[in-house]
Amino acid sequence: MERRTGRLESVPMIGHVVSWAKQLSLRFGQSNELQKLDPEEINRIARDFGVSVSELLTLAKTSAGVQELLKQRLAEMGLSEELLQKKHPNEFGELNRACAVCTSTKRCAKDFLQYKPGRSEYCPNTDTLEALRVQGDANAEPSMTGRRN
């Protein structure tokens, strides 16, 4: 799998950042509370997590539904969220970031509601997910995905 380089590789514990972003979303997503903080405090928080202020604000507004879509996409691809966090924290962070800013979340949710499995041409994470699945070290157990051998 081709390895991309970028800011996320400088963040040693991206799984914790993702968890924190989920909590941030739940706390600040329905209000402008985060934006009411002192700009220096917002800058410090963003810097601490290795993201820009705009990325921090986007993550804060990301709904829990978007995170659920990623979980469904992982399950569809036969990947374990827990194993991805442990073995591929940079890629897992990129997957979450792509979902947070994705413009196709309504289409994605509709596809899952109508159970349209298969390769998603519109999903920005499809190629990465397929590469991770082929690599094989983060695949879920068959019982976790509902598949049988």
C-alpha cells in the first residue's frame, strides 16, 4: 500500500484525536460554544492535536451520524475499527477526516438504508479501505462482519 506523508504522521496518537473529536462533536456540535472560546485557546487546542483551526471547527461540527457511516463502511469492507486504530492510526485518522468533510454523507446514508453494498465510487475512502482490506492485518473476524466462510 502506498504510504502518504503529511501532518497526520506527526501526530503520534491519532486514535485519541479521533476519540476526542467525537466527544468534541457531541459537546460543541449543536452550538457555537467552541467558537466562543478565546482565539488563542482555539489555536492551542488545534496545535495540540496537529490540525488547523478550520479543521478543528469542522471536526467539532461533525455529527455522530457521520461516524456511524464510517463504522458501517468499515464493516462492509470487513475491517475492524479497533485493529485499524492500533495498526494503522495514520490511515484511520485520514479516514475519519475524509468522512468529516465529505459532501456525500446523505448519499452514503441512503445507500446503507437501501442496503446497496459494493464499491462506492463517490466515497473518498474507498481506495484506502480496499488497500487496507487487501493488506489483511486489520480485517475483522467473520463473526464481526456477519459474513460466513
